[in-house]
Amino acid sequence: MSFPLCGHIPRLTYFRHVVRREQFFEYESVQNEWLVFAVEDGAFYYEIENHSATASFGDLVFCPPGVVFRRVVISPVTLFVLRMGWGDDQGNELDPLRLDRLPVGKVSLRNTEKLMDDYAALKSRDFLDERWSMIGRNHHLHHIWLMYCDQTEQLPTAEASHSSDPLIQQATKRIQAQAYERFSLNALAVSLGVSRVYLCQKFQVELGTTPIKYVTALRLEKAKKLLAETNLTLDQISECCGYQNGFYLSRVFKNNCGMTPKQYRTEHRL
């Protein structure tokens, strides 16, 4: 039986804050623990098994043990490098076979304001002794993890209402996980055991929109955050959001938002 996602409790074993790195020391590595790169600024491209995408501010990249993790810096990157084990809510270490629900690859947290608070707190622990620094950092790591758990329990609200249909609930969760990587509607339908036509019809009935429009809404939500909160170029933002290039993102953005990305950045720059 699959262990509940919220029952997985991360336990930090290694912490490092990397500032404005223009390249990684290693192009690829294999760890014996779970590894997470939490991006504070800049961007990097990664490949983990069949997952590949560009990660930027607001993204956490999860890599399980025993798996090749390849990465290349795209824009000078500042990030937290975290190695961790996992336990249950009683403090017992979890069997690796019970970790099948943990994410692999990129997850994007929508509440970036709270995330920035946690990042600031993680850095402020530097002056404490090693034991208390690790205790404090574990506290903030737990908070970040719970934000992700809470987020996965909710359907994205960009253009849709809640649905009680199990198929649509599963579809929206998978779309949320895959929206910022290469997305295939056919592959999604196959993974759910239905045809593409049936999935689209069901989506329209339950949520009043299509899967492609749903993906677009999620991607544009992320693009808006990156435009307002980072200095990434449009091409870099397009890679972070799952688009081929900045030109295509610009066209989609203007068609859906009524203004260009440049205009949006000017009006909403933090």
C-alpha cells in the first residue's frame, strides 16, 4: 500500500548554500541519499531518468538515490543543496520501497512569498553552532515540504473549479506535475487508461476547459511570477515554463493576457 505523501517527513543530513555559481563542479553524479536543489535565483537545466526541464526560482528538483543526475547552469545560479533521508510522523525511518509517491524532477511552489521567508531563515542559521543550525534548518525544510504537500492536495485554480471525478482529479495532479516539462496529451491519456478524445470530453464537462488550456494557464501563472520576481530573459523563462522559446511564449502570453511579457514585467516588477 502506498504511504501517504504527508506522512513522509524529510530529515536533513547535509546543507549547503551555493551563491551565483556559473557552472557546477560536476556535470553528473549519483548520490546514495535523496538530493534536492532548491533554486533561489538564476536557472539550470537538468536530466533525471526520463525527466528533463529548466529549474528557476520557486522550483525544487528532487533526485532519488542511485540515479544519474545531470545539470548545467543556464543563468548564474544561487541555490540550496540538500541531502536527506525520510521518516514517518513517528520518527521511524521509512523503507525505500515505501517512497514511491515522492516527486522526481521539478516541482514548482506557487506560494513564493512564504518560500522566500523560509530561504531567508535557512541562510540566517549560518551563525549558529552546527547542531542548532541543523535543527532550525530541518524546521524550515519541513515547512517547505508541507507547502508542497498542501499544494498537491488541491487542484490548480488557474482556470478550473474543483471536480469530484477521480479521473479528473488524477489528470489534474499529473498535469500539475508535468506542466513545466515536455507535455504530451496523448501520453497523459494513455497513462490514465483512456483515449485522448474521452479525456478532453470529460475535462470539458467537469471543469469547463480543455487539458491544453489548463496547461497553458499553469504555465502562464509561472511565467508571470518569473517576470515579476527574477531577471531571467524571456528565452530562459520560456524554458522554465515548458515552452520552446521566448518568441512562442510571447505570442501565447499576449493572446491570453492582453499584453506582452515586457509590458507585464514593467507593470509588475517587484
